[in-house]
Amino acid sequence: MSIPPLAVYLIVGFVIGLESLGVPLPGEITLVSAALLSSRHELAVSPVWIAVAASVGAIGGDTIGYLIGRRWGMPLFARLGRRFPKHFGPSHVALAEHMFTKYGAWAVFLGRFIALLRIFAGPLAGALRMPYRRFLAANAAGGIVWASGTTFVVYQLGIVAERWLARSSWIGLGLAVVAGLAIGLVLKRRTQRFADQHAAANPPADSNPDAGH
């Protein structure tokens, strides 16, 4: 039973759009999986339309997130932190805010390539009142480069892997999946450690026990 290409495109755009909106979903994993599917030519899934769907989802989701952040401001992250501490904890918010303050629109562009910033880019840019035109330019550029680059790199790797697997066993594929998951876990832990270190080095002003004395 083949997968309808349109369903693949819609799922890619929907998941990446929600992730860009600020919902902690595996947008990058979805994009990589779809790009691998497109390397299987018998499925008739086009890498071009995968890239288009991912770009539209990224840009659209970030834009909606920007509007939400602009409407509700920084208190929004305090509420999200209480409900989703693993994704919107104080250390994550502090690090993301530091990067936005330091790098401005570049944080929006580069945030598309960094898991920590991917769910923060839109809402935080809005909450920090970044001018919309500057945000849109960085958001569109980052979304297109990330979506297109990831799709076509994974597409080419999928073609190479398919040729290799045709002469090898499925054990190799299993090892590749395990290696990918391990790398993702290591990167996630390093990001968390970096966020914790930043929070420890930059404590909130009201955390000083001598404050007010």
C-alpha cells in the first residue's frame, strides 16, 4: 500500500508549522523521514514539494507564533514554563532571550537550525517586539534554507543508502537509525547543559538573597 504524496506534504507542513508555532513536536524528524521517502522513487513523493511544504509550514508557523508572542508578551513563557518545564523552563527561556538580544534577526535565521530556538523563534521575537519586516525576512530566509537544504541533503543520502542496502543486510539500516537517535539525544543533553550553565551564570535579579537588604 503506497502513501499518497499529498498526505506526506500535508503532514510535513502541519507538523513543522505547529513546531514553529511553539508546540514541541519533532518537526526535523518529520522532514528527514519525508525526505527519505522521496528518495524511494516508486513512492512518487517529490523532494521539491517536500521542501515547499516544509518552508510554508516553517514560515507560517513562525509568523503565527510571532503574533501570539506580540499579543501576550513574556508572561506567556512563564505560563508555558509551568506546564512544559522540559521545553519552556526558565533556563531555556533565558538562553533563548540572551541569543535574541545579542544576535537580533540572526537568531531568527539561525534558530531554524537549532532545536532549542526552533520553538522559540516566532513567539519570542514577537514578545521582544522585533520589527515584523525584519522578523519576516529572517524567518523566510531561515525557513527556506533549512527546509530546502535538509530535504536535498537527506534525499541524496537516501539514494546512496538505498544502493548500499541493496547489497547489504537490514542490520546496517538498524545501526544507522540507532546512531541517529543517539546523536539526537547527545545534542539534546548538551543543549540542556548549555542552558543550565547560562542560567547559573546569569541568575535573575530577584534570586539574590541579599536583594532588598
